[in-house]
Amino acid sequence: MHRRLSRFGRGRGVAGPGLLLGALSRREQSVPLTITRAQRDAIYEIVIPQLTAIGDVWLCVKRREFAEAKKMGREFAEELRLLEDLGWSETIDRDAVTLTRGVRNLVWRAQRWADAG
């Protein structure tokens, strides 16, 4: 496991706050995560309604609000990538699903959903 060094501890082997507080290393953040069908269904129920606003990207482009369109486009791209892992159908036959984007992406998504809801 890689150790995170604080800016004050560089070269001295002093662990930074991320490691001390149990934060995941960059490698751990990108490791695929396997979730149960119930967890998948719960995430799916959050993702699908988020996609109803995808037309807003075009509206921003039409209004020449390119920075906002770019930001929204990237967020929707992440939602669509997550949906690729979850499966597009409302139900699945598998007992588990692997999220290829890893823990870091899921944590970021959960924070975004919490802020929106």
C-alpha cells in the first residue's frame, strides 16, 4: 500500500491525514467494486431519474453556455458509464455487479446525489 505523505512530512516518512484517517489510496480507489443485486437496484433507482435532465446539455449549448454544458456533459457521461456497469434494464439476472469505475467514482456519485436530493 502506498503511503500518503503530508506536505510537511515529505522525505521524513510522516503519514498525511488521508492515511491516518483511513482514506483509500489512489490504487484502492480505482479497484473495481462488486456490489449485490439489492445494492445495484438501489443505485439504479437513483441514476435513472438523473438522466431525465440530459436534454439540458443541449439547452446550455443553444444558449452558448459552453462551460456549463461541458460540466453537465461530463456528469452525464459518468452516469451513463455507471449505467453500463449496472445494466440498462430495470432488473437483472445476476446476483452481483462489478462497478469498473471503482470506489472513488461511486463515492463522488453518492456525494453528488446527496447534494441534489
